[in-house]
Amino acid sequence: MAGPYSITNPVQGQPISSSGFGIGVKNAINDLDSRTGALESGSQLVTKRGHRTTNTGNITTTETPILRLDDCPVRAGTIIQVSSSPLNLDTSVANDIASVKIRYKYSTVTGVPATIADGYMGQMRLSIPDITNGPLVPLNMFYYAGADGFLSILLTAVRVSGTGNIVIVGASFDPIDMVIQDLGVDPGATGVNL
């Protein structure tokens, strides 16, 4: 899409042309990608979001799907960040150990959902020491896109040790949220391993 665009300043009631915007807003307006509806790389755009306000069922030794986001557009050479809200893990037996994973499926076409059989970006594994006050732990993972396509992201949980029933609490005041964000161009790994 090409500008110029005119947006009214809500404070002064005067039109503002696209040429008067800061670089971030100007790029967001002028660099809209019609194929995916996403902004050009570097915009840090939230491309998908999930929100669950119900508890999971009892989770034991079978890995259980919790929340899935499908058809997230990705571009070659970009970094995709997948984040969750702090997840409230409870159990019926103290000191159970849970593993929560973010699984993914890449495809060149839409409509290919991730399953528990697919690879995972990462996981957290933690002990739940108390049956009345479980830990609150957010997840934050990255995907480095090697090609244009689409991701399906799946949040799962499983009990890896212990004998109780694990539950991830979901409620209006304590939701299970997951967000996919395009962080822009991947500069490559430039860190120093020590």
C-alpha cells in the first residue's frame, strides 16, 4: 500500500499527513503487506493472540493440549516471539513436577495445526511444592523463520513426576493467554558463548 494518508489528531482536531509521522508510524502505514496483513519486518506486530478463561482438565502422564494459535504468518529471516501470561499451575499432590511446552508446526499453507507429536520451541519444567499455592510462571520462546509460511503454535502440559492431578488455572481474573509477535529482522546470533 502506498500513502499519503491523512489521520486526524484527536487532541487538536487537525489532519496529520503521513509525512509528519515518526518513522515507526510512517512505516506501519506505508509498509502494509497485503499478502498476510502483517507489517513489514521491524514493526514488532502481534500477529495472533489466544485467551482462555477455563481451567484445564486433570493432567497426568499424557501430554495435554491447552491452547492453540493457527495460521500465524512468518517471513524468512525474521524472529517470532511466543509468550504466555504467568501460568498458574496447581496439583492435588505436593511436589509433583510439571512440564509445559510450546510446540509448533511450520507449513507453506494455512490450515495445518500443531499437535503433541510436533517439535517444540522450548519448555519449562518445575516442581509444584504446595497444593494451595502453585507457582506462576510465564513462557517466552523464539522461532527463527528460515522461509515464508505459516506457524501453528500449541501450548501443552504433562506431569513428568509425582502422582497427583495437575491443573492450569484459567479464569477471567487469571487467564491463560498466549501471544505471537513478529520482532522483525533476525540479526543473526552475535552473542559470545562463555
